[in-house]
Amino acid sequence: MNDKADHFAAAWRIWAPAGVLPPEREFRFHYARKWRFDFAWPSRSVAVEVEGNAWHVRGGGRHMRDEDLEKYNAAAMAGWRILRFSPGMLRRQPDVCVGYVLVTLGVTP
């Protein structure tokens, strides 16, 4: 899988129960800043971000960049609940990652 978000898409297809609303991909949640979530359930204000591997080991980590922190803070202030996963987490325990999302959505896994 080339795109980091493909790891979550594959895990969702395999582990999400039938009938559960699928996420919207590349959902724009902030129009002025054009910020997007990798995956989102807008009706539930739940989002998933898949963090990139290379950024975590260089330059303080991608998750430490000011722009990302500003994005996550703005989303939280707007009532979004954001779950963040690495591609490694999604490869090692895709069922656990999807389970976190299902619980956050209020779905019994």
C-alpha cells in the first residue's frame, strides 16, 4: 500500500461490521483553512488521521508541527473527536484500530 491512508481503508473494509456507515475520505472540515481529515463520519463528528512514518523520526515528528497542532485544536473546538493511527498500528492490529473507531461512533464491535 502506497498511500498511508490505504492502510485504514483496508482495515475498515475487513473489520467493520456490515451496515456500519463507511467514512468519507479526505473530508474538508474547515473551509477557510481548507483542512481535511483522512477519514470522517461528519454526522457523528468523528475523524481518523493516519500519521506518516517518515515524519515521526525527523524534525520533531509530523504530529509535533504547529500547523497540525492548530488543525487538531480547531477540530476539537468544533466538537470533533479525532483518532490518530500510524501505518504500523494499522498493519499490526487493524482490528483494534477499527474497534476504537467503532466504539467512538457508538457501535458495538
